[in-house]
Amino acid sequence: MGRLLTRWLFVLPAGLALGAVPLVGNVNSNPQERVDLGKVTRSAEPQYDGNGDLKRPTDFQTWVFVGANLGLRYRKDVQNISHREQDRQKGTASGDFHNVYIRPESYEQYLKSGTFPDLTVLVMDVYEAKERDQQDIVAKGLFPGAQRSVEVAVKNSKRPDGSKTDWAYYVFDPPTQKTAKAFPDRACNDCHRKHASVDNVWVQFYPVLRAEEKAREK
């Protein structure tokens, strides 16, 4: 997910076109108009199997939606780019749609303290970008097609896989995959630690989180 979260920039919530992914609360850059946590579904802590692999979150589409992007990519001179990310950049010109969600409890703590607590979970829901629909009514533009993958970042100081690094990154590809192993630090964590604006999280790309960070700087 060093390949993961760097690409996330607010463009269009993919689920809005799909009519399948609900937006939770008011996604607004004004910090006075925050997501109403009273309307947000409470979520379970990250779950693992007996090998310490992460189980795919099942309720993330009801979490706090923080932003989206279409085809956000690294500059070629940025260090620590994983092979998976380099391969992704060789794909279509537009890239994929990505929706980004954060676990409600993590968002609530971020509002209070400006930090991300242990057991923070962020999910990026990935869809292919399509130009033509089955009824052929689209004249221009792109919309989210098939779901490609689910990519997850988890902060856990007591990771069951034995790693001492608190942030771990996972890819569920295909998206129906039930469990996933954490990527090596050099593939994701190193890049996040060097370039993400707040505690390995690309807050600079997420309007809902970015507004809070700017408000604290005043």
C-alpha cells in the first residue's frame, strides 16, 4: 500500500456513479461541517486468521468516506515505489477509480487529538474506469466499472504476524479474496513514512482529514 495510499486524491466518489457505495456524512472541506458520527455504523477491530493474515473488512462501505481519486500516480523520481505500483502505472491512461474510507473510531480519535490511534484502518476500494456503458448512453467521460481490488492499511502495534512495524499494508486481489498477507516494509511502509503528511497517512490527499489538519495549524 506504499503503492496504495499515495495515489489517493479527491476527484469523484466511484460509488456515486455505481449507485452502490453510500457516502457517510457530509464530505466537505470545511472543518465546521464534519461527518456526523452519530449516523456512522460502529465497526469491528481488524480481524486476523491463525497465520496472522488480515481478514478482508466486510463493512467498510459504511465507514467514513474521506476522499477519492482517478489515476493518481507517483512521479518517476519518487523513491521507494513498489514493483506493483510501477506495473500499475503502465496500465490505462486514465487509471482506476479509488474510494477511500476510514474506520469510524479512528476518524473520531483523529478529530479529538490529530493523531491516528492503534487499530486505525483505511480501505481503498478500486474500480476500473470505463468509457462505454451497456445501454450506450454515455457520450463523454468515465465511470466506475468492475471492482478490481480492495487495499487496506492497518495500524497495529501488536501485529499477530510478528512484525514490529505498526503500519501494515494489504491487497485483496481479487476483491473477494478472504485473507491477505502484509507487504514487506520496503514495498509500502518506507514510502508512507517518508512522504505521507501525518503518521504514514496521506492526509494531504483526503479532503475530510486534510481540513482538520489545516484547522489545527491555525
